[in-house]
Amino acid sequence: MPRMRPDFTKSPYFVDEPGNWHLKSGAPKQLQLELEDYINSLAVIEEAGTINGNRIQFP
């Protein structure tokens, strides 16, 4: 099963460096919040609705 790719990773502001995801300067505030929320969600491994910290979305 393919993994869901967060929408912010498709932005031209997103920089995908291994172990150092970040946004280029000038990124919209909403995009900054999405990345921050995603990074914070990875710290909570045993949260309901997640597997290994990855949020599971049902159609």
C-alpha cells in the first residue's frame, strides 16, 4: 500500500533534505503550520489513528 504524501511536500517552498525537512523563506503561514503540525505528530507514536506515528486516513 502506498504511503500518503503530505500536501506540503508538493509545494515549491518545501526542501526535502534527509533528516532536515524545512521550508524556503517566504513560505505562506498555512504551509508553515502544516509542516510544524506534521513534524509534531511524528513525536507521538502511540496516538489513536496512527501507525508508527503516521496518521491513517480513511476514505
